[in-house]
Amino acid sequence: MSDLLDLTNVSKTYGYNQYAVDGVTISLPKGRIIGLLGPNGSGKTTLIKMINGLLRPSSGEIKFLGEPIGPQSKAHISYLPDRTYLAPGDTITTVLDYFEDFYEDFSRERAISMLSDLRIDPSAKFKTLSKGTKEKVQLILVMSRQADLYVLDEPIAGVDPAARDYILRTILNNYSHNASILISTHLIGDIEQILDEVIFMRQGKMVLYSTAAAIREQQGKSVDAYFREVFAC
Amino acid sequence: MLGKLFKHEFRNVGRVGGMLIAISGVVTLLGVIYLISPLFRTIVHATDDTNWMLGLVSALMGLLGLVGYTGMLLGMGVGFMIYLAVRFYRSMYSDQGYLTQTLPVKASDLIIAKVVTAGTWMLIMTIAMTIFVSILAGIGFSVVMDVSIWDMLKTIKQSYQTINEYLNGLIGTALTRTGYTIIVNGIGGSFTTVAILFGAISLGQYSWKNKGMMGVIAYLAVRVLMSVVNGIFNAAVMVVNQSRIMEDPSYAMTMTSTQNLVKFAVSVVFAIVLFFWSIHIVKNRLNME
């Protein structure tokens, strides 16, 4: 199985010698759901921002399908950030137009179908929606693309348990099995069942990259229980 | 992709730009209705001694109205600039930037679309405001002077030709040249102003914290630097022409046009540098919080 994303000795420093990400080297394959796991401040979001070109690595190299991060990679990576990026005055329809114009792999029909499932009115303005609904809309936009890599930063952090189930179903039902999903969270118990592989990060360093099955087999416990053991305070 | 960026930018900026022009248009229309009303004509041309108080009050009200109208237009111009700056910062470097910066487009396309769209709307605003002021002032003068608009335009044209010939004979330069300089400044100035503003905001990305505030500080610093460079060039122009000015003091007036061109050239150079610097920042130095 060929690799989608290659990170070679990637570091990001802030200020004088403060490492947010420290020498991460990893290759992510196609067709996997990978959990990027770690406590707050472990460098997950910084790493994700670098993969999406929102931050430049201080050193090291990131390549997507053999090419540096740029317009080409952005056309194939579908990114859900850990914040709302929608302008309050825009309607959902406006953003659907936007996605349709810029992403060739975007399916408007799929997005409208998911909005309909959740009984969200496409003519609504974002300023009238609750935080949870905005997050759902963003997830719908992201999962309505036929991307090669989905990068989801804390997709279930701000929503209620019922919505979490819907979000996980949405992720599972909408990604192509040739694609991969890199999903960052510290709510491991909720997503453990969908993970193929896991990456543990601590203080900017990658401390583990393994399959979820191998952790369960070798450690004799769930990924969540093992995470709690590794990151016990 | 550039065309799609233009489409969305033009529509979004146009919502506010169009609204401001519409408001100015409505206020201008109300002003015109008042100026052509029999009430205004009666007040202006009142000769009866008993109406002097009414005339004074109306003159004061007219003056206040004129000040208010000019203030409104200036406020809208400044407000639109602030809106453009805030919108640029938000859509590029704050939360909304997470969408903008992950679009599959080149950094240069993003900056080109932002600068050209904002510059075009600035130009449209400037033209609209100039037309509104001209209409209101023209009708006002026509009523006060009790001449028809067409006669007044004819008089302005004749006066312009007379002044033009006089200045040409006196100082060897024509009003037309100054007029062209103003037009070039007006058109080019819309785009250079926006490129400098957006470039300075982008410089804020070099800071780790308070990037918006750093962008404002960078803008002020750029403006100060431009003034210094302008001052140096203008002083140089005056020094080079010193002997001629000593011989013929009226020659100093021709310097005004040259100084305006120098000022414009300096702003073009700064705009070009900051334009490419913005592209470099988005491409290589992006530092999203």
C-alpha cells in the first residue's frame, strides 16, 4: 500500500527553542483511519496545521503524494479545523456555492442530503446557528468531498453524545475506502471503535505509532485504557 | 481559480460598498429635493426685510447640512477603508482564514483577488462620491446664483479655459496637466492604498502574538516611512530647481505637479514592494494562530 503523506523530521519551534512539534517522522498509508491522540498541548493541532499549510515547519519536510504542501495538496486534503471558519453573515447556501466552485471533489447533493437528515435549513445564516450546529455544518462540508485525505481536528469535542454518534456515522459512511482519515482527539473512548491505527503524541514528540489491534493484543487493554496509562498525570 | 476568487470577493465586498453608495445616493437625493424645492428658493431669494431672520437660520442650517453631508461622505470613505482592512485580516489571518488559506489556489491569486477587488470598489466609491458632491454642489449653486444648470456648466467651461490659458502663459503649465495628475492619482491611488494597507496587515504575521495590532503598527510605520521618503525626494526636486526658482518665484508653482507625481511614484513603489511581500508571507511565512 503506497503512502499518502510523508513527514520527515518535522519540527516547529515557537520563540527561543520552544518545540511545539519535535522531529516527527511518519508515513501515513492510504485506506486507514488514524487517530492522532495526545493530551492538550501535545502538538496535535500544530502538526495538523502544518499538514494543511497553515503553518510552515521550522525544519523538516512534509510531502503529500510526493509533492510539497501547496495548492495541489489542498485540492486533495479535506480539513476540519478545531474552530468555526464560517463568516457569520453568510448563509449555508453561500458556503455550498463556495465549496462547489473551489473543490472539484465536492458533492452538493451529498451535502444537501446530510443537511436534510439533520433538519438544517440551507438558507439559514451562520450567526443564527448554535455552536454545535455550526460544527455539524462544517463536518458536512468536509465529508461531502471525495478527498484522498481527511484531516479532522477535534471533530467531536464540542457536541453532545447523540451528535457524536451522528458525526462518527457521517465519517464512516462518507469517506472513500481508498482515502485515509487522520482524526485528532482526546476523547478516545468515543472514537476507538473506528480507528485502524493510532499515533500518540507527547510534548511535541511522537511516542507511539501502532495499529489499534496491536495495542489491544499486546497490552491486553483498550486504546483508551492504554492511553490513560501512558499519559497518567 | 482566480476568476472564482474575483467572483466571490467582488460579491462580498460589494454588499457593503453597494450599501454605502446607496445610502450616499439617497442622502444626496434628499439634498437635491430640498435644494430644488420652492421653500429653499424662497429663502435664498428673500428680499423682504422681515425674512432676514429666516434667511440667517436657513443659511446656518444649510451650512450645517453641508458640513454634515461632507462629513458623512468622508466618514463613509474612512469607514469603507476600515471595513476593507478588517475584512482582509479576518478572511486571511483569523478563523475565517482557515478556509481561505486551505483553498486550492496560489498565494499570489489570493492577494491579487483581494487587492484588485478592494481597489476597484474604492475607485467605484470615489467616483460615486465625486458625482454625488458635484450634483449637489452644482444644483445648490444654480439655485443660489439663479442660473440654469446648463448656463452654469457653460460658465465653468469658459472659466476653465481662461484659467488654463492664463496659467499656461504665466508658469508654462496647464490646468489640464494637473487634472490628469489628479485623475491618475485617483485611479492608481485606490489600488496603491489598498496594496499598502493589506501588505502592512500581512507584516503582522511576523509577530507571535497580537498579529492584528502588529499589522496596524506596521501600517502606521509604513505611512511614516513613505512621508520621509516623499520629503527627501521633494526636497531634492526643490534643491535641483533652486536657482530657477530664485530667478522666477512663480516657477515654484510648477513644482506642485512634479511633487504630486513624485508622491504617486513613491506610493506605487511601496505598493509593489508590499504586494509581493504579502504573497511571500502567505506562501512561506504563514503563521496562523
